[in-house]
Amino acid sequence: MDDHYAFLSGLVAADFPAGLEVLGDVAAETRAVLTAISSILDELQLSKDRMLKVEVHLSDLDDFDAMDAAYREFFDGDAYPARTTTQSQRLFGDSKVEITCQVRR
């Protein structure tokens, strides 16, 4: 974090404590990671409306539609941050989704 931006490094569902991970379902993983990001932003007293850029890494790009549907649930209206989505075949803990974001302070 600096005076202008907060950077949240890649979060995956496997990062959650035992019993809370939701591995194996792309939509559920996307929702869980975005919920964790929302909690971090709350702690920093930042709103998801201040998100400028999001990077989504999928273990299989064929899961894009399921990820995208869950991703769209997270934002209000049609205001979305810039997003890049790539395939990264080996994500931590057999996760299917990893999300990184940049937020304006």
C-alpha cells in the first residue's frame, strides 16, 4: 500500500482456514475469494467501488463463463474495474481461481 493505492496480492480459496475452503467449484471459489477481498477492503476502510484493476487467473480458461457470472454478482450495476483474465494451470492448493487487485485509496 502507498499513499494512493492498495495492492492485494493473489488470493485463492486454498488460503482459507481448514473447513472454510471451497475448492473444486469455480463459481464458489470466485465468490469466496471476492468475499475475502471485500473483508480486506473493509479493514482498510476502502470500498470495492474504488477497485481499478483486477487480475483473474483460472486453472482452466474453459471455466471463464462460470467465473464471470460469479464475478458479476460482486459488483453493483454495470461499473466494473478493468480486468485481465488468464489461464495459469498450477494455482496454489489446487485452486481453480486466483484474484489480485489494485484499489485507489
